[in-house]
Amino acid sequence: MAIEVGAKAPDFQLKNQHGESVRLSDFRGEKNVVLLFYPFAFTGVCTGELCALRDELPTFVNDDVQLLAVSNDSPFSLRVFAEQEGLEYPLLSDFWPHGETSRAYGVFDEDKGCAVRGTFVIDKEGVVRWTVVNGLPDARDLNDYAKALETL
């Protein structure tokens, strides 16, 4: 079951596509966070979603907001994926321990071994203010997260 609106967002520390550590708590008091879980790099729906975010990046990475995209791929795969698609925001690896952060947010599919499409808008105090969880084949509408950010 996914983390619900009003809950404190579980903190985590994951490596990005450049091998740098990123902690959710690093943004506390500074920025709202759009935390987006996706199944796998290089797949059709995931690539489409992440490129749509790239194309609207000023909405999701600015002085008030930070986008963090999480998959269960290795940091090495994420680096190639980011370079290939021109993704300049953090792609975080929940590779090892496999799916630990995805499980903490209730979006890990044990049978498939990957995260489902879960998105969490987290305010500057670290509280989940909006969420949506879609199944593996179902793309999300990034306009929904933009609207959720406007309410913060």
C-alpha cells in the first residue's frame, strides 16, 4: 500500500546517475520535491514519461521544486539512459538493497522486481501532499503533478 497524503515521507539516500549520493532530507526546508518512481530505464512508457518531464523541466526543477526520479536500475544504466535521452535531472538508483526505497513508499512490485508508477509531491516540511500510483503499463499525466505543486 502506497504512502498516503498527510504522511511523513520516508527519508532515503540513493546514488544518482553520476554516483553522487542524494538524500530526500537534503531538500527539507528548501524545496518541494516531486518524487517519481518508474519501472525501468530504456522502456517505452518510462522513456516517454521522463522525456515529457525533460521537456517541461522548468516546472519541476527550479528555486522552489526538485524532481527526483527513482528506478531499480543500476547507476551505470541510469547514466547511459540519461545521456541518451538528455535527462539532466537526478535519476536515482534503488538497485541495492534492491527496491528498499520503493518498498518504503509502497510502490515495489515483488513479482516483477521493480517499482510501479508512483508519484509523490512532498512539501518543504517533508509531508506527502499529493500522490498517484499507476500500474506498469499506464503512463501518468505530468500536468497532474504541476497542478498539485501549484497548491503548495
